[in-house]
Amino acid sequence: MDFTLTKEQRDIKKAAREFAEGEFREIASQCDVEETFPPELVQKAGDLGFLGVFINEEYGGAGLGFFEHALILEEFWRVDPGLSQELSSVTFGAEEFLLFGTEEQKHKYLPPLAQGKAIMGFAITEPDAGSDTASASTSARKSPRFRQHSSRSRKWPPGLSLPAPSPTG
């Protein structure tokens, strides 16, 4: 099996490395100390096509695969894991829209994610379980009044502190 990267993959890696070195290095320490994340970094990454590369072109993504997504994240993480984690979380959950979403949902939510104009938010932490998802006790049931009802509350949803719209609320 040949594991040689294609020219396109090498170009993706190079562009991701240059972006991370140019954008992360000067702000990484300050972001760590202040526990902040600059939302404009999401927009810049989206403008350059680094977000949602696995999202099909018809939904605003690059239409590449998860391998190319991993190449980008590898270069980001090489420069700064903290900022990289934030950027990798921006489209966390977009796969579910691709696999299980209606066409209306895909056209509504995926383009803004790929463009860096929206972020996904997810709530996995619970007061008694933290982020140990195996110990989570939240369940959902249908409710006549609402489509779903959660039996527990969540704490500290990642990404929801950023001043960008979250497509799933």
C-alpha cells in the first residue's frame, strides 16, 4: 500500500502549517493564560477552507475526506494544541447532519459551519459525571409539548461561550 501524500494533500498540509504558524504563535500563550479564544480565528480558518473540509461541496464544504481533515488538524496541533482543539470543535457534530440530516437541515446548517460563520455547540458534561460520557445519566423522551425533553441539565457546553451563532442552539 502506498502511503505517499498526493500533491493536493501536501499543499493542504503546507497551507495549514503556514496558517497555524502565522495565526497561532503570537496569541497562543495569551489565550492559554486568559482562557480565551478569538472568534475571528474561526472566520479566518473558514475563509481559507480549513473548516468542514469533509462537508460535501453542495453544502459549502471542500468535499474532501476525513484524512485531509486530519492533515489540517495535525499541522494546527503541531503549533498549538489549545487553539487547534477549539478549531477542531467548530464542526464537531456536522457529520451527523451529513449522515442523518434532512436536505433542508444540510443546506441550512452546513454552509455556515464550513465558512466559519457559525459553530457547533455540544453539551456533554453533567453535574455528577463531568465529561465522563459513560457515567452520564441524561435521557430523552418525547413530550406532547416539545419534540424532545431532557431529564437532566448540562454544564459548561464547549463552544457556547463564543459570540458566534450556534446552529443547533
